[in-house]
Amino acid sequence: MKNEAYKTDMNKAEIEDKVELFRETFREKGFKITPQRTEIYKALLKSGDHPSAETVYERVKEEFPDVSFDTVNRTLLTLCDVGLAFVVEGSSRARRFDANTNEHQHFKCIKCKRILDLHHRPFENIPLPEEVESGFKVLRKSVYVEGICNKCLQDEKAGTK
């Protein structure tokens, strides 16, 4: 693959299970299931880099050269609306998307702009203020950390950046 970050820890069976969930969800919501939409979701599932719509578009174009950016962007937003993906908040001007809907947090390197998944169980149990607990229905709690990643720190020490 052209982009090293364009990989996932999911195996083919897990991806196919997620794609079947995508099909079921889209059917239930009354959305058409097209090969382009399916490929957009697969591209998001396969990515390990929390891609922007532009990045997903470039990846999907390899398989579907006639796909429009608008189709990719609208599909990504629809995936978020139906709970199959979400926008990584605070990530940058360009929205970045994540198909991993399991509990996790994010770390963004302010130098190279990579977004990495974090799994820190105490963050999952952050208590909310009583007025939020009693007055709202909380769907997701998000922790987003910014700093300099280990790769950029090593590059700085080596004098390459």
C-alpha cells in the first residue's frame, strides 16, 4: 500500500463482520447500499491513521476512479450519523474520522499531525458533573491529548527535524 498508516489491526473476518453490520444498519435506516459507499466504509475500517475525507477520497478513487469527493464526504458524515464512525474532535481544521467505535481516546502529535489511539481505562470512567448526569443522555465521553509523539522526539534528538 502507498501509505504505511493505511492499515489496521483488524483481520479480514473482522472487517467483513463490520461491513455486514454496515449493510444491516444502512438497510434499517433506508439508505442505499452502493459499492462506492461500501468501499468508503472499508477504507475507513482499514485505516490506522484517522483519515480526513480527502484521504479517504484518494484511497477510494484507486478502486472507483469516478467517485466524487462529495459522495465520500457525505457517506462519512452518514456513517457518523448512524453510529458506525465518528469525527475525532479537536483534530484540526479538516475533520478526521474514526471507525473504531469501541471505548478509546486519542493522542495527536502537534508536529507530524498523526492521531494515535490510546487505551487508558481510567479515562473511560471519568465522572461527570451531576447536572450533566441528571439532565442529559451522554452518548460518548472523549479524551483528546496533544503533544509530541515518540517518533518526532527521536527525530528531534537525531537532528532530522
